[in-house]
Amino acid sequence: VITAGSSAQRDFALAPKPGSISGVITDSANGRMVARATVTYSGGTTTTDASGAYSFTGVTEASYTISASATGYNSGSQSVSVGPGGNAAANFALLPLPGTVSGTVADVATSTPISPAIVSYTGGSASTDSSGRYSFASVQEGTSAFTVSSAGYSPQTQTVTVRPGGAVPPTVHLVLAPFDDVFHSGPVAAVSTL
């Protein structure tokens, strides 16, 4: 009861509405959306959809560290602050890990390994060993043209697409035809992946 000439104080404590955290995960090399990436914070874990998007709802007002990871990519993290009923955006551009391209070089007619043969692309060159094998580490994501040559054989070129982390293709086999002066039509290389 407030009487004439008196005053009263009433304090109120309002409960903040929960907020949300959302964002998109992309490939830093080509801007493509990264599906099935894992996103975590202290309140839970989720995965990105086919469009690289994710979201957390019911997030209590506070500051958080958000981490994102995906197969074939370097992980990333960042801090966000969620206000009462607000949404915090946390987008990530993950750096793809380099891949590996390896395989064998053989005679197209006899399947005999060819050594030495030189396999090269814009990132470097390698010589086959005594079993005709070659290998390139740290091949960047994307499509590259690999050329193989050896004395007495016609050089061949084949394009290879490397995914983040080098999951596909694991092996590239190249074959060479003996060099002659006769024109041959048809594909310049035969390639198989295992």
C-alpha cells in the first residue's frame, strides 16, 4: 500500500528469450558449399545440410566458441555472442587439405612397367621407379593435366580431379604406346582408377 506523500520501489527481473546461432560452411578454394560438416559449441553438435547450412536454436544468452570440421579440410573456429532472442551468424570458409595422386606407367601392349618414365603436372614432376610407380603428394584440390613421357614412346596426357584430402582418385594408371610415324586416331590415353 502506498500512502499519500510516500514512494515505493519495485524491481523486475526479466528472463531473456533464447537465441540462435546459424551459418554456412564453404570451401575456401572454390566457394562450394560443404555438406555433412560437423559444427559444435558448448551447447551441442550438428551437421550441415546439402547447402552447407547449419543452425542451433534455444541458445542461452552468452558468448560461445563455434568450431567447424569436415573430412578433407582444415578445421576452423570463431567466437560469437548471442543476445536475448537474437541470432548470431558464424560462417566458415574451410581450407581444403592437399591430396595425393599416384599410380603406374606401363606399356599399352604388354602391360610391362616402364622405367624410367617422367610424369609431370603444373605442380612438379616425378620419375617412375623400377616397378613403374610414381607418386605426387600435396596436390591441390581441382583438376590438373598429368603428362607422361618416356624414350621410345609417344607422350600421353590425362586430366585428374583431386578432391579435398585426395580421397578420389586414389590411383591413376597411365599407359604408353611405342612411338612410330603412323597416325593413330582415338583417345590419347587410357586411365583406370581403383
